[in-house]
Amino acid sequence: MSWTFDNIPDQTGRTAIITGANTGLGFETARMLAQRGAHVVLACRNLGKGSEALRRILELRPSGSVTLESLDLSDLGSIASFAQKTLATQPRIDLLINNAGVMVPPRGKTAQGFELQFGTNHLGHFALTAPLLPRLAKQPGARVVVVASMAQRFGSISIDDPNWEHRRYNGWLAYGQSKLANMMFALELQRRLAAAGSGLIATAAHPGWTATDLQRSDPMSNLFNPLLAMPVAKGALTTLRAATEPSVKGGSYSGPTGFAGMWGESGEVSIPSKATDADIASKLWAKSEQLTGVRYDFSALGG
């Protein structure tokens, strides 16, 4: 049985924060949650594109509400400012959807000097989630959803050199590392939430082969997407399933259930074995705290 927009439960009264909500998967996720009644915060780096996304959603006259806020995940200062403002203006947070990302751009660094993909895709979301966690934990049924990727299959985590300072740089391998880090973060977060006795859950999703703006710098994607990729609205259903489907459990993974996980209806899919290495995940967590200066406090999150 297919999982569609109609399966999304009523979201009236719930607040969802979505990073990278101005285009692609983030936009479609925001659009559908707003149509189902949620208050959606579009957390975007590019406020011009964010304003256009806001306009497009409001034109649909959703039953929910939508606001736009500035968030640059490649800058820890911007992340701290966003979190501070969010906690001051949002009395409740039910969903944090860590969706934004960069894929194989020209080699670059974040504001704090991290490799751009690892720093944005993983460290940025790691630093964002920590201050919002206590607010999330207060809401029954709240979730943290991390959008991963099939690219984690060719990723590996270098605890000693995550920012490619001592290795020959490879953009695709750096992307794979960042997406494997996303998955390991979701699983380690769930382990720590469960150990703290919190009802808050962390889960992950991937969109399979979906045509998104993320791939704009990849010539092969531009060539084959029109023929083979799923439309973005269908790809976003895996994130929406992870965020709203009542049967989803912490530490699970939602994705397309068809051939090789690239296409098909949204459902629970298997987690790549390398992402389940709890020892590496714990070391990655410690390294992420060291690099960002952000510490998680689970002592106040009890059920």
C-alpha cells in the first residue's frame, strides 16, 4: 500500500522547523506540512529564495501558517543566533527536520574553517539540534528527522581528519562522509535519548533518486534526472513519513522501497551496516562536540 500525502496526520497546533526549506525536498516538506495544518518555520540561508518559497506556499492558502528565518548552517554564529531567536519566539517545537545540505560544490570551507560539506551537512545540524532539544523533548510525539542519502554507502568517517586537511581531497568522498555522519548522528542521538529516558525520538530518511536543486553542480544528474529521477514531491514523502507516520520508531530509516532504494513507495528500509558502528558513532559525537564547542545535556530530558 502506498504512503501518500493523505497519510500525513493532521498537524494542526504543531510546529515544524525545516532547514533548507526554500527549494527541493525542504520546500515540498514544508508545503505539505503547512497544508496539513502545521506552523512551519522555513530556516534558510538565502532569504531571497526563502521569501519566494514563503510566497508560493502562502498562495496555496494552507490551513497552517508559515514564517521565514535566516539560518546559515556553514556558520556557527548564525546557528546560535537562529536557535536563540527560535527559543524566544516558538513556545513549542514538535519537529526538527535537518534537511539542508550541499553536494559536491567547489572545495570550500565554512566560516569556522571546516570542510564545507562536513561542516554544513553534519556539524551545522549537530550544532543546531543541541539547543533545541529541550524544547522538543517537552512535546509528546516530537521528533528529530535527519535527511541522509544513499551516498553514505561510499562514505567513511575519518575521526583524525574529518576536514580533509591531511588527505588528498575528493569531493564525492567528502560528500559521502558527510551523509554517513548524518546517519550516524541520527542513530547515536536516538541511543542517547533512549538512555536518558526521553520520549523524543530521532529518525532518518533518504529520498532515493529524486531530482532536486542539490544536484545542480553535477553534470551526470542534469543529464539523467529528466529520464530516471522521481519528482521531488514524491521524494519528499520519505521525510514526511519519518516525521509524521505514527508507526515510525526511533532509530529507523525511511526511504523508497523499490529497486536498490532508488525509486518506489515510501516505507521503512534497512540501514547500511557501516552506519550502525556504535563505537565510531560515539567517537564522531565527541569529535563533533570538540570541533563545534557545542555540548548536549541529556540530564534534563527524562521522560
